[in-house]
Amino acid sequence: MPESSALQTAQETGWFRQSSRLVLRLGLARANAALSAVAVVLSVLLAELVILVLGRGDPVVAAITAAFCAGTLSPLIGFLMLRLAFELEQTRQRLTVLATHDDLTGVHNRRHFMEVVQREWDRARRYGMQAALLLIDADHFKRVNDTHGHLCGDELLRRIAQTVEQQLRQADVLARFGGEELIVFLPHTDPLGALDVAERIREKVQALSLSWQAATVGTTVSIGVAPLRAELPSLDWMIHEADTALYAAKSDGRNCVRTLPFEPSRSGGAYPVDSRQ
């Protein structure tokens, strides 16, 4: 194992990582007080043990002295140590967020989405579970930027991402796929369920309005839906099918949900090809 990998493994499972998380959860003040109390107790016990072994000295005086020294020095030393652990853990968490989330919308970024969803996709294929993918694109978004400015466009995109996220379950994975495109992976979701989610997202975004410099700004979204099929060789192909369905939604006038034709369901019925207004 390379040295860097070994170091990372040690940090992930070692006592320092666990201690840092504990400090962050308790807060610096409470963690320092707890450490000082432990230091005082251990100092008193150690002083009593030394007197017991040597057979000399006054146990009461030794205990008071040990407690005083520990109570004085421990908060100072402990504060420095805990402060370091506290800041390291905060920095680690911030770096984790920066590495996995889009800085504009706050949802996952494309790279993290592909890593997470690839595992989910493999699991769904292995165990024959249903899943679906949504590709969401804001309609005429360039017009918003040209009319109201990029700051307005950024805020509107954040609102769209928040609106989409509110329609999803905890297990669903949402990410910014690029530009004004969002992508959603829906595990344990059949094709009809995916269409229902997509249609609900479309309706909520259509009702969204942003007050911006005495103007009311809004937009709509076009959504392409791709169910997981046994014939798909990879996650990239599933994304390609969602993109093809999204192109069909754009061609059909935008503000609609489209999908490719489905295979017949196991019960013998057929799923609808699209969701028309």
C-alpha cells in the first residue's frame, strides 16, 4: 500500500479522527472542560498511587497539589490541543463539501454524482432493482441572463435546485450536471414513478417566481426521463437516453416531460411514452 494511502486509512480509522469528531460535536468549551476533569482525576489517582508505592507522604496534601497543578495546566494545554483538532476537523469537512458539492447551487457536483450513482447503478443491475434518471434543463435561461444579468440567473438557478431537491426523497441523488442542467438518479423507482416525479418537478418550477429589482423572474424546465433497462451497457448510456429524451422535450416546445419508449411491464401492460400537457 502506498504511503499516502496508508496515511489516509490511518486518518479515517484512527483515534485522532474520532477525537476530532467528538470535539466538533461537543464544542471547544465543553470538550476542554471534559479533558480538564479527566486530567484532574488521573493526576489525583497517580499521586495517590505514588504515595502508596513509596509508603511516604501525606495523601491529602499530595491529592490537593496534584489536583491544583492539573486543574491549572490542563485547560491551557488542552485548549491548544483541542483547538487544533477542532480546526482540523472543520477544515476537513469544508474540503469535503468543496470537493463534492457545486459551489453555486449547493447540490452535488457532476464528479461526485458519477461516483455515487455508478455504485447505485451497479447494485441495481446486479440485483434487478428498478431505477430511473432525470435530466433537467432550464428553458430559455440565456434570456434570463441577458435581460436581468448573471446574478439574477445564478439566484434563479439556486431556487430551481432547491425546488427540485424538495421534491426528492433522501435516497435520491441530485447534482448540477453543467450550466443550467440538473441530473437526478432515482433508485427503487419504476418508469411511471419517475414520470410522476418529473412532472411534479416541472409543475413546481413553473410556479416558481423570483423578485429581482422590481421585476418578477421565472422560468420553466424541460425534463428527459430514462428508466434503467437490462439492455443498457453502462451508466453513460442511461444518461445518453435521458439526454435524448430531453432533446425531444425541447423539440416539443419545452416545459414538458419526455422519455423514450418503454418495454412492456412485467404485468403485461405498457408504460406511456411521454407526458404531454
